[in-house]
Amino acid sequence: MSEHQHGHDHDHDEGHGGHGHSHGVSADADRRWLTAALVLIGAFMVVEVSIGIAAQSLALISDAAHMLTDAISIVLALVAMRLAARPAKGAFTYGLKRAEILSAQVNGLTLMLLGAWLAYEAVHRLISPPEVDGGLVLITALAGIVVNVAAAWCISKANRASLNVEGAYQHILNDLFAFIGTAVAGLVVLTTGFVQADAIATLAVVALMFKAGYGLLRESGKIFLEAAPTHIDPDALGDKLVAQPAVVEVHDLHIWQITSGQNAVSAHVLVDDDADCHTIRRNLENLLSSEYGLNHSTLQVDHAAEDATKSAAGGEHCQDPHGPIHRLTPHVH
């Protein structure tokens, strides 16, 4: 028995959508909740744009623009869910599950770009402030708070373990905070006549947009670059594997995220010459699943002597010379 290579996919995806819904929410339910939020936001956005223009309030217009990105993020989320639900075939061996991550990245980018434009407009209005109808701003912002609370509640019912859904939720949550700031600005303008409060509220909205946008770009970028999940230390995991009975060395260890909540691992494992490769592989897979939540594992298990013989004969070796090697004694990283 010179080589044993086994790929076991124990993904706990439920339904055809490819999402692991730990709280029992189905992909269809996700779509219903997102659609409900989309209807609420779309209807209010149209009203707010009209009132913002009439009141000459950049804060209201910025809130409406933010709501537009909310709506776009939800539409992208719904489209990505449909794409992710398609079965793997042809060249797309993982299906289109990463469409959700692409959606999250687009959400983050739109927040950053729109925030930059609103920041420019806010600074201009700080220098040359127009007359602002504070009462109209206050009433509209209070209504916006109610709408955003309802929309945030709808999305919170969906599976936020998905970076795609979490992106849409962050859009709504930031918009809620923005409306609170706009309501305060409207009250200040109404009671004191300090019209620059409108532009200051806009800058507060911009800060929230940058924060949320950067977070989405960072998390989605890590997945596209196939970084290990943040809760898993590859070196510690490699040491854990090599500490198991009969395991001599672990190398070519790779841990990555296919999409939100779906992690994978592959490794080349060398074991004692008299060890049962199949039993060790099963034990390692159970460890990866139970302790690290890595349910999609591909482990190549070889006897150490056979691997050394193959390497000496000039055969291909699966070791990555630039990657860490985990040996029983000593540990070399």
C-alpha cells in the first residue's frame, strides 16, 4: 500500500442553496426575508429623495443614496443566492458559491465610493451651506428610523452566517445609525438655525459607510485570496495533527474558505511504516470535523519509508518547499 489519497466532503449544507443554516432557516426563507426588506427600503427611498430635494437637505439625500446601496446589496444578495444554488458542473467544480462573496465585495466597494462622493459634497456644504428645512428633515428621518428598524429585523431573520447576507444587514444597520444622526441634525437646524448640522450629519454617515465598506472588502478579499478562516491557526492545527498516534509528518497543509461557512482543508500526511493508513485518515478527518469544523477534507496518507523511497528515486513529492512542515520531533515551522 504505497499511497492513499482520499477526499471526503462532509459538508453540512442544507437544501440546494449550499448554505449551512445552523439555526434552521432555509434558503427560501432567506429570500423571503430579504425581499420583504427590499420592498420596505425601495418604497421609502423614492419618498425620501423627493423630500430631500424639497428640503435642500444633503443629509436626507445621502441617506437616500445609502438606501439605494442597501437596495442594490439586497438585489445582489438575492441574485447570488440563486447562482450559489446551482449544482457544480463543468469547469465550476465548486458551483457558483463564491458569487455570494463577489456580491459582498461589490457591496463594500459601493459603500466606499458613495461615501467618498458624499464626503466631498458635505465639505462643500460646510463652506457654503444652503437653507435647510429642519422640520421636514426631522420628520423624514424619524420615519426612516422606523423603516430601517423593520428592514433590519427582516434581514436578521435570514442566515447572517453568510457574508452575503451579513453585507446586506450591515448596509441596513449603518443606514439606521445614519437616520438617527440625520434626525439629530434636523432637530438642531429646527431649534437653532445651525444649517451646517446637516453637512456634519452627512460626514457621520460617511464614516459609518467607510467602516462597513472596509470590513466587507477585507473579509471578502481574504476569501478570494484563500486565507485560512480567522478562527483557525494553520500552524497550531498542523501541530495538532502531527501529535496524533502514528503520524510522523504533515506538510502541504492548506486551509481555505470556499464561501461563507464552508471551509476546506488538504494535507499530505506521513505515518509509521506499520500503521493503517485508512484508520489514521478517518481519525484525522474526525478530529478536523469535531474540533475545527472542517468538514470538507482531502488527506493524502503515505507510509514514511515509501514516501522517502519515492523521493530518492526522483519521483514527484507533494511537499511545498515554501510551506511549513510539521514533524513529530522536533517541530519545525
